[in-house]
Amino acid sequence: DVKVTQSSRYLVKRTGEKVFLECVQDMDHENMFWYRQDPGLGLRLIYFSYDVKMKEKGDIPEGYSVSREKKERFSLILESASTNQTSMYLCASSNQGSPSTDTQYFGPGTRLTVL
Amino acid sequence: LAKTTQPISMDSYEGQEVNITCSHNNIATNDYITWYQQFPSQGPRFIIQGYKTKVTNEVASLFIPADRKSSTLSLPRVSLSDTAVYYCLVGPYGGDSWGKLQFGAGTQVVVTP
């Protein structure tokens, strides 16, 4: 059974802190995604990675960075957390191919609150 | 980019058919339409995908008219366990398509006894 895990279900951080959100997939997928999910806005792509050390900016990359040192792991980094980054963060992975049409497998999400 | 519009919410009773329409007026020739389902405290999961006409699987049917400017996800005889948020995704097939995928805002479907 395919599995995408995220390091935390809930996180509470303070403004200005550096925050790491970790995602691991066990499907040997090349593509990995980080999304932000907000009420009324749906899922918005923050970053996409198609290979180790490769990344592409999505729709809302400002204030975020990513790291992919191993194929199975994709990290989202908030360099200096702000209150407007309070949100649900979802990680996903898919096979090499077409990112927008191939099936994406999502993790359970991390609800981040920045105080 | 094919901006997508979905109803915010829909209510239904058990055993009824639920139809959720997604509007994508500026869909491109090589765009596909994909639907995902998200239960509370879980990530979205794939339900169905289509390009034109009708697609059916064990979970749902997807109807796409000839002009492809909208699509309708049909859930037959819903049960309480179909209560979820349903997302419409439009995007092209292609290795560089990450920049073009567009999720809708989602439709909350609530099924009551």
C-alpha cells in the first residue's frame, strides 16, 4: 500500500522561528509536491520537485524554501515563520511523468499555527 | 491557466445521487480533468479522471460535455461515508505541467440520514 507520511500532524511555532516540515514517501516516486490548503482557496502549490536536488516554484513560493537530498524525502522550510503562514500543509508524490495528470498520493497533512 | 469554479457546499440524503459541477471555461486542448476526495483529517485521494464524454469507475462517474467548459462528478446512491470535500483539478498532460495544475476551491458534500 502506498504511503506518504508527514513528520507532524500539528505544529505550533512562534513568529520568526525557522520551521521544518518533513515528508517521506515509500513508493520510489520521482515527483513530490508541497501544497498549502486554506478554506475557500483549495490547494495551492508551493513547490514541486521532479528529482533529487531539483525543484520548481509553484504558485506561492514566497516565504518558503525546499530541500530534497534523498529521493524519498522532501522538506518544506519556513525561514522565518509569520502568522499568515498559519495553514494546513499537504505533501504529495507521484510517478515520473505528468505532474498535473498522474495520480498524486497525499500525506495526512500538517496543521501549522504560527503565533 | 484553466481557472476552476465549484460550488462551496452541497447537502444530500443517503441513497440519493449527488452531482457536483466544476466550471473551467478556458480549458486548454490538452487539459485533463481529475477529481479528488478528501475526508476529514486525511489528505486528498484520487477518484476519477477524464478528457471528454463519460468515464465511470466503481466509485463515481465523470461527465464532460463536448465543449469541455465544465465537468460533472456524479456520486450514485451516496452514504454517510461519502461526506467529504471534493476537488476538481484541471491540467495538461506533460512532464513540465506542474506549473499549470489548478485545483478548485473544493465542494463540501454533507450526507445526512
